[in-house]
Amino acid sequence: MKTVITYGTFDILHVGHVNLLRRARALGDRLVVGLSTDEFNRGKHKSSLLNYENRKAVLESIRYVDEVFPERDWDQKAGDIMRYGADVFVMGADWSGRFDALSQYCEVVYLPRTAEISTTEIKMSLDSSS
Ligand code: C2G
């Protein structure tokens, strides 16, 4: 059983997130996702429109996702990797290099981002149309 692990806010789920999740899942037999809590988002200076429970329910409905757990701080990844026995850690390329230290625990893979879409852009177009 090859386990893949990734993290994110996944607010207002869109094709960029789905492309990441699909490619991450394809690297193993199961995908577990650390979902940023609302509190952790505040620490990331990101406010999500949808709260944790809402984002979690949406993420759990995605066929590529096997389990969702809370991401509460920057330092929990090594413990999560060991707890889940993760073989591969995946993030979008906007994080390239930032998590290389995790290569002592598992393979670290950065995947190209999906161009032309982001939750920020969606929020901005919502604001401008209101
Ligand atoms: N993503 C992507 N293409 C996009 C938008 C997002 O590939 N157009 C990827 C990001 O690179 C990330 C994942 O989708 O790997 C989730 O993106 P966010 O919800 O924005 O997560 P982020 O704020 O980057 O949080 O500890 C790590 C952080 O929790 C990551």
C-alpha cells in the first residue's frame, strides 16, 4: 500500500485543486490530505470563504481523496508522514523547495500548478460582479 500525502486550504474547490489531487493520487494507492484549519489559515494570512467542516466535506467527496485530517501547524508534517506511513509527499510547484527537508522521511514531489485559476481570482471576480 503506497500512501501519498498532501496539504492545503482547498477553499472553493476548482480544477486546479482537482488536477493536483488526481495527479497526487496517481503516485500511489491512497491519498491522505492535511486540510488547513480555519485557525491555521489565519496564520497563513489566508481567510477561506468556506469553513473547515464545509471544505472537509467537499474534499472527502472527491474520488481521489481517501482521508482528510486537520493541518493545524507548519511543524506537523514529519509526524503525519510517519503516522500515515506516507511514501510520497506532494505539493504544487508554487511550493518548490520549501519542503525538501521532508525527503529524509519520504519522496518529495512538486507538481506543476494548473494555470489561469486560483481561489483568489474566483473571489475577486465574485467581488467585482457583486
Ligand atoms: N494548486 C494548483 N494549481 C492551482 C491552485 C492550487 O496546483 N491553480 C495546488 C497548490 O499548489 C497546492 C494545492 O493545490 O498544492 C492546494 O492549494 P491551496 O488550497 O492554495 O493550499 P496552500 O494555501 O498552498 O496550502 O502546509 C502547506 C499549505 O497548507 C498549502
